[in-house]
Amino acid sequence: MLATLALVFGSVLVASPAHAVTPNFQMPFQCGEVWRASTYANHGAIDWNAYPSDDGRPVVASAAGTASLYFESIGGYQVIIDHGDGWKTVYAHMKQDGRVSGTVTQGQVIGFVGGTGNNGAGFSSHLHWEQKLNGVRQSTLYANGTTLNPGPTANSSAPSYTSANCPTSTPVSLHLRQYYYNNGWVSFDVSSQTNVNVLGNPSIANGTAWARDTSNHLREFSAVGGGWTADDVTASTGVSILSNPAGASGVVWARDTNNHLHQFYKSGGSWVSVDVSVLTGVNVAGNPVLDSSGTVWIRDDSNHLRQFYYSSGWIAFDATAATGINVLGDPQPVSGGVLARDDSNHLRQFYVSGTSWITFDVSNVTGVAIASNPSESGGNIWARDTNGHLRQFYYSSGWIAFDVTVPTGIAITGNPVGVSGGAWARDTNGHLRQFYVSGTSWISFNLGATTNTTIAGDPVTDYTGTPWAIG
């Protein structure tokens, strides 16, 4: 994974001056992920590797700041984040597509691990990560509130670190939780019954939960005989995953470690995996999302919006080719079309008019850009804007982008989910919040404080609107 050609670019390497106040940097990976750290003399950076595969895995912001995109022949495609007071972090060798610029929050996905650079020859996949002060690479790097001590090589002897890039900046339990009301709010810990921790966001359908465990195995969580089981689908199929799964009625979809879209289902009591990317020739990025008919929507590895469906063979319809609009993040299917965030952070509607695909720019008419995946419920569209405010988009003689954070005083992170009468979201302290109207006033109920839990991912809901989350 780690290239043999050294990457040394930028300015002269020096130690951090004693008076410099270092930001609270976290590892550039999602909460709970385990990565190996290596370096070499005068490198001024850490090369991060994950096993068995790291290509295409998400890279997240080590701290909040303003991100810009950069390319040069050795470092390849990069993201550079300015954190203020002279501090910057550099993320190199990334994939070209999917990189994020503009205002970013700590823990926000800013791109994906790649192997670009090396004067066009490329590297084996890894993330080169720097901390700079006043343009100078630092010899000592910090994360998780401590000094990092990388090893000299990227093999199994290199030290491993667990990311604490969580909403609370400290490791939270990576437990699958179901929240429900029973004479008071309850947080039921499914992982405590199954001894299986999870990453990312689960998918819930018909009382079954699917999730990616900490070994990148696809798991099916089911309530059986008063207890919970966690069937290991990867153990049966040999296919590890890197995305959030999307499941419905015995069929589940996920992106594997080669960025292939897979369909998993049971045949004769055994799990089967179909590599739909091989059948269509289309690799994917991000997370699959299902519409009500079972059609899969996902962003491909060129940031094109794709619809996968079966019609005498698997089809990967390219909605971007039809509209000219690239997308970021994950789409949200709705009645008559799909919602998505474009590569200018604009909220877009995609729909068919006659026989042609049309895209309408909601952000253009409201003046509000978004930094999250959109979510729809009851004709209302929910998203996080680029200032971390929860927004409700709706049409009333024209498009409105109501700022829910203003009356509630609560900023959010991650992706909200809309439900009947309001939305669920994770606040900046990692608490699960319910936003709704009571009378004529907006309310933000802190379910995390009530249940004494914090969450590491986004809330998702089952058909009743009950939230599930990892935390």
C-alpha cells in the first residue's frame, strides 16, 4: 500500500515552536476506524494505511476550517485546510473526484484515499497527512490529544491508532442503538447483546438492521426469540464493504472494498452476492440509497448520479450525462425524481419531464447552499447548510429555506433525516436532537441528554419514524 518513492514537498521541516497553540487535531478518518502510521527521516508527515484495503475509504477533516483543492505532480490530488492562526493540514494522494472545498467541520468527509501523484506514475494507495504552521511542515504531529509516534515502515509492525474524530472529539462507543419511547425515552443497545460494534450509519427495514462492522463485514441484525443476532453476511459471501448498506425485504446493497456495487440476498438459505459493477462496468462512490420500488441510486466514481435497475439485465442509467450536473454525497429518492447536492453545494431536484431528465437548482432561488445529503418527508426537504444550520426547504408560492437553527439556537453536524412533523439530527456535541413545531414555536428536544448517550454517525429512522444511530 505504501509507495516506495518518498513524498517530500512544501517547505523546510522544523519542530513546532513552544509558543504555538496546536488546534485540537483529530485523525483524518471516521470515528473508531483503525489505521497504521508510518514515516521516515525528514518526511514531516504521516503516511496512513488501513488493512486489508484503504483505497477509496473516506478522508475527514482533522479540524474545522476552510478547504481548498490543490494538485501537484508528486503529491497528486490534495485537500488543504486552513484552520486559522497559521495552521493548515494537508491531505495528499487523494482521488480526484469527491474532494470538498469551502467551509468544513471537524469530521466532515472531504474526499477519498487514493494513490495519485508520483509524476503521473501513481503510488500504492495511502493518505499522506501533514500539519503546517505558517507554511512550515511540523516534525511532531498530534491527534487524539496526544503525540503520534509513527513507525519506519507501513508493515504490520507500524503502530496502529484508533480515530477519535467523533462528535465529542473523544472515542464514543460504536454500538448500534435503537431509540424508542416507552413511558420515557429509552436507548436500547443492540451491540451489547450481539458483541458486534459497527461503523457508519445503519439501514433499517421491517424490523431488521443492516450495518458495517469494525472489520468491514456486512451484518444483518435481527430480533430472534427475545434477543438479537448479528448474521455475518461477509463471512458467507467473502465480500467486505466500505459503505453504509441499504436494505429492504431480504435484499441489501453496499459498496465493496473495490468500489463495486453489490447486491446481497439469500438463496436456499445462503447469502449470495452479485457484483453489479462488473455487470454494468460502473464503479461507485458513497452509499447506495433505495427508492420505494427497490431501484438503487448512488454516486459513481466520477461524481455522476446513477440509477441502477434490472430490465432484462442490469442497467446503470447516468442522470448526470442527461443533465450535465455532477453530484456530491448521497442522493435522496423522492416521488417523481431524486434530490442531491451538486458539486457547487447546491440543492438540486432531478426529475423527468416528458421523456427528458430535468434538474432544478433550489439553492439558486433560495440563496442557500448545503453541506449535507438532503432528506425529504411530507414534501419538506431537510439539509445542513454551509454554516452548520438546519434548513427546511419547502415550496409556498416560491421556494423557502427556513433556518431552524435561528429559533432553536442549535447548530448541527452530519446529515439530518426528515420525519413527519420535523427532523432528527446530530448536534455539534454529538447529541441526538428532535426538531419539531409546538404551537407556533420550534422546539429542539435533546434526546442524547435524556438518554445519556452521544452518537458517532447520522440518525436513521424506521417506518415509524423511530431513530437508530451508532453511539
